[in-house]
Amino acid sequence: MQRDIEISLWVNGEPVRRRVEARRSLVDFLRLELGLTGSHVGCEHGVCGACTVRVDGTTQRGCLTLAAQVDGCRIETVEGLSDSGSIADLQAAFLERNAVQCGYCSAGMLLTAAELVAARPAADRAAIRAYMAGNYCRCTGYQAIVDAIEAVLRQRRAGAGPG
Amino acid sequence: MKPAPFAYVKPASLAEVFRILAAAGDGARLLAGGQSLMPSLNLRLSAPEVLVDINGLPGLRGIVLRGDRLRIGALTRHVEVEHSELVRRHAPLIAAAMPHIAHPAIRNRGTFGGSIALADPAAELPACVLALDGEMEIAGSAGTRRVAAGDFFRGLYETAVGAGEVLTAVEVPTQQPDWRSTFAELARRHGDYAMAGIAAQGWIDGDRARALRLVFFGVGLQPMRAVQTETVLTGQRITRDIVGAAQAALGQDLQPVGDIQAGGATKLHLARVLLARALASLARQDP
């Protein structure tokens, strides 16, 4: 039983090996030890969604997962998704619709929205709201965020966007 | 906040878990999905000495049909239950509850067994398993035992899982052709803990209610079966009058205490609203 754990994982495709404190959350590990500050820390109890990252392909709360638990996992953050271009249409729509205000929630919104547009291509506004309900925007820009996601769903259905 | 320091261990077998739990005593906590445990650590409501991560244990994950019972391994993630065809077909009550459990990112990591073992009084799954008259499989160094849902939930965050034991699976009877079930909850935000909720199963014989199991959550210290209300309804047609009588009787079954979400009187009112909706749903469904 140890308070420091050796972990090996992939972060945005890069292999990473570190010794971490057992109590270190995944999002703090990404931000403080790897310098990936795109994922934000909000409530630290799973309510706000600002820390949302991908673990082995699904979105998870970076504050409710320990770095020690992602040994062997593939982590993707907003930085990796930005670089890959896989959320370029969502990012463009967020800018276009002014769905980015202070930006604090944006990384989490984009990751959750990316999962939504992949998993629920036929989602209507009500379904978008239900899916995005775990992500708070303290600027209250929800209409614009739903507008942006709805626009991307429409584009992707029309075959105009990537994916 | 950040959690108080703790040690972390990820055993590869149940035998190893039992050894660790025996050595660590009260200082150890099991870590499954962690979606309720991590908030309590981050808020320092709890400060264990060691977290025993059970995600490496083989054989505790998956959903299988065994005769007329559906078995859900304790480490099965909510998202797997949500998308399971077996659950949709054989335990539609659980399928109906899944989208209400927190948010997609939490369902991707949280586990079915974790929710049952924590027994949060406002959680959906303990109520569903009680309504379905399910059974829990609990493993310990002395062997494995089974406990019916009615004996499993014993108070606020209290269950039949003893010190040194691990909940390994939940089994529910498959829904039979004549049976119907329904689920409803009222929450401030989709995915938040409910102010009040109901998980119900019953059998409508012709147009008369039989063998109802009405379980409420978010209105007591544990999932609450409304026995008096069930008695009022048994053998009756679901009419406006009988729904009114059942709503009145619910006051004998539930005496909710207020919490951060709503006052006690409001919770009882909401439970009555949900009862009427649930009965209408049960009466309306095709047998």
C-alpha cells in the first residue's frame, strides 16, 4: 500500500510515465504535472462538468477520477481534440454562435458536445439540453451553446462537416 | 477541495481484498466507480487511510440472463446497463431509471454495484432493486451469501454488507408477461438527485391491481416501500377515487424530513403527485 503510485498512460497520443500522489485527481495531474490547462477545475464534486476529459474514449469527470486509476488508459483532453481537428466544427460553431463567453466551461462543454453529436446524431433541442445538463455555464449562455450544438448536428447530418 | 492523503492499492483477487480489509479495518474504503466516494473525499466528509480499488477484480462486470433472473455484476458501469438489450427486455424498470442517474460522464464511470452498496436514500437504483424484489450477492472471507433487497437496505447509507465484505452482484427476477413497471422522479435539474421519486412494479389482473410494490426514494433514510398504500390499492380498479385514497394513505407510509432540495411537506406532496402518475402509467400499459 503506497501513497505514491507509478503510472504509465497515453495523453493525447503521447506516452507518459509519472509517479503521482495517490490522492491526485486526474484533472489536477493533467493541469499541474503535464501543463495541460485546457481542462478546468470547478466544483471538485462532479456537479459542474468543467473538468470533463476522455478516458479510453468516453467522457469522464477529471475531478472524480484519480490519476492512479488511469494507469494504462488513453486520455484525451481539449488540447488533443483541438490538435486532431475532430471538434473543429464544434469549435467554429461555438465561436459563430457566441457560445463561448468567459470560456471557463468551454472545454467541458466541447467534450460533452463531441460525445453527444457522435452518440445522438438525431438529437433535438430537448435531447441536447438533457445530454448537456451535467455541464454548468455560469455565464448562463445555454441558448447559444444549444444553438451551436444543434447547428453542428444539422451540418453533420447534411454531410457538410467532418465525421 | 483536495482529499486528505490516503494510500492506494489495487488488488487482483477477492481473496486479496479480504486480506487488505481485515488488516486495515475501519480505515479502508472500497473504490468502484468512485462517483460518490470521490466527492465525499474531495469535500473531506470522509478521510480513509487506504482506498482499495476493486476495478481490477475479474468476473464482477457484465450482465447475464440466468433462467428467470437477470444478474448484473457489481462493477458493471451505468452506461453498460443503460444500453443493455437484456436490461431493456427483462428489467424495463431499471432501463427506465438509467437516464435519470446523474449525467453521461458520470454514468460512463459509476457502477451499478457501487450505487447499491452506497445506498444513498435519494438514489434511483436501490429503489428499483427493492421494487423488483431483487437479491444481493455478498462475498466475504467465509464465503458468499445472498440477501433479499427487503433486508439489505437498513438505514441511512446502511446496508447488509458487513465489515470485510464486498457486494459482488445484484440479481433481479425478469419481468413476467403480466407484470408492469414504471419509474418517475422530480429533480430540479435533469440528472440531479431527485426531490422525490418512485419505482413501482405490479400486476394488473383484468383492470385490478395486484402484487404492487411501490418504492419511493428521496423521501426517507432509505428506499421506502409504501406498504399501507399498496394495501389500499390491492384488488382495486385504478379509478380517480382509489388514486385519491392511495394518495391519502401515502401519508402513513412516508414522513419525509426536509433537505437542501425541499421541505418535508413538499416532498410528501411530490410523492403523491408521482404516485398518481405511476398508477396512471401502470393502468395504461398494455399487459
